[in-house]
Amino acid sequence: MTSRIVVKIGSSSLTGPEGGLNREAVAFFAAEIARLRQNGSEVLLVTSGAVAAGFRSIGYSSRPRLLHEKQAAAAVGQVLLMRAYQEAFAEHGIATAQILLTRTDFCSRRAMNNAVMTVEELLRQGAVPVFNENDTVSVDELKFGDNDTLSALVANLLKASHLLVLTDMDGLYSGDPRKFPDAVRYPLIEEITPEIYAIAGGAGSSVGTGGMRSKIDAAKIATRGGVPVFVGRATEAGDLELAALGKGRGTYFATTLSSLPVKKQWLGFMSTPLGSLYVDEGAAEALLHGGHSLLPVGVKRTLGNFHAGDVVEVLGPDSQLLGRGIVNYDDAQLRSIQGLPSREIVPKLGEVHRLEVIHRDEWITLR
């Protein structure tokens, strides 16, 4: 059976320390991906680097900080980036296809289904789909976290067998090895715990935005969707193939949890919550560990403007996020019945479609 691999390449791997595209690096990664394809794999590429590639060409002396400046640099750099990929892959007889996305594109399940059909056709025709965030029109600056999150969403959406996140570090260490020579690399992470997050730092280079923490976020999303993840380095011929085979220079994140259905992946990681519900200790316990639905009696506070069928986030008594769900009431209705036992709902509202605020089948735990 053909494997499907998503490869994510960060800005620091494609550009020089002062910005500008490193054509040799682009050619190297194109050759590595061509090698994977020769071995029978379908490959989807998620790339960063548009801002880093374009800021010098547009006249900035250093990477811009203001959003409109970054967007202008991205508009120039995206053209340069795709031209470089197109020429590099053409050397191997491979066509490339540009797919620009924003976070809001993932909010519509219909739009995502259309995108999946397009990508599937590109793969059937032998092209390499090249994904990037549409930085020029994004309202929040680079909100995919140097495309790490984007790569995880693409991997889940397209049911990939592997996600290979390439960076300038050879995996996750117990400390920054550039500052602590005795730091130890973790070859395998079975479960992403708060302790794992605690050792992740900030952005790793001056040309990129996503540090190791954003890569752990991406690994959490992908592994919840059943996609194992590699985070590490590929600098020599054959490194990408070794990474796909489990022998790469980096850290592997295992899929210890069962794969989530596509609907729950969308609910947990692609949807946009339109409100917040604060629940009591009993409701939190029932949602997290009891496998139960959320009832009005457990809701203590309602924030936001939403309608039945919208996505809301649910927070516990400590104001920590518990998860997300599809709500069965408008916000005004819910405020009028929050805290009430189920027997009082119908007398208060009249006949209702469902008593539950959030049914367990339309809930995902994120804690």
C-alpha cells in the first residue's frame, strides 16, 4: 500500500540567517522528496519561508515586525518561493501545485471537503501539492505558528501515514543544547505531557516564528488524528527517507491514543469557538472521565453570542480549557436555564429538541 507523507520545512531550513532563499537548500529538499516518491510514497509539502524569502527583495534590511510589512514581504516572497520549488522539482520531472490557506478556511467542513478532492486529484496526476499560509490576507500574523499547525491539520485531513517536521534542531532536548552541552535528546515521546511542554522554548531562529513548542502543538494535533510525527533535521542525502523509516535524526511522537474521527478532528482543531461555557466540578468530571454529556445543571456561566449548532469551548472551575463541543441552545436560552436540573427545562422553555447542552457525541476533550 502506498504511504502518504506530509513534509513540513521551516524558514530556517530554506533561507540564510540574514534572509533570502537558499536555492541549494530548495534543490536538496526537492531531491529528497523525489527519492521518497521513487520509493512509492505520495508526498505533500508544507513550506514556510515566504516572508524570509521576500523581505530583502522588497527593500527591508531585516525581517519586518509590523503585520502589513510582513504581508508585503510575503507577497513578494511567495512568488520567489514557488518559482524556486517549481524549478527544483522540474529537474526530477515533477510538477508542483500551490495551495494557499488561512485558518478560517479550515472552519468550513464543506470547504475542506472540496480542498481534499482537489488535493487527491493532484496526487493522482503525480504533482506535489505545496501548502503555505496565505500570509498576505491573514488577519492575525502568521497564526499557524510557522506552519507547524498547518502541517498537522493537512496530515490529518489527508489521512497521512507520517508527518515529518524538518527544522534546524535534531529533535527535542531536555534543555537548549546550544546553552547546555549536557542536554539529552528524547528519541521517542509516547505521551505529550505538561512536562514535555515545560522544556520547549520560544522561536528557534531569527528568520522563523515557530519554536519547539509550536512543533509539540503540531505533534499533539497530528497524533490525536492517528498520524505519527517526526521532528528533526535533514541535511544529508537520504535523511528524509531515514526519517520516514523511523531512523531519522530527531524525536518521534507516537500515536498512543486511538485515531479521532474526522468530525472530532475538525471540532477540536479546525473549528472556531463562538462562545465559552464555565462548568462546575461535577460537570468537568463527567465530561473528562465519565463519558457523559453536558447538562444545563452543570453550567455556571455563559459568555459570547452563539446559536444552536455553533461550536463553544468549555472551561472548568479553574478556568482551564476542558474541550470543545457543538451546543444545542442559543446563548440567551442557555443563560435562562444554566444551573437548572433537567426536569425544569421544559417548563421553562417549552418543548426542546435536546435536553443536553452538549451531547457526548459532539464533544472532544482537549485537556
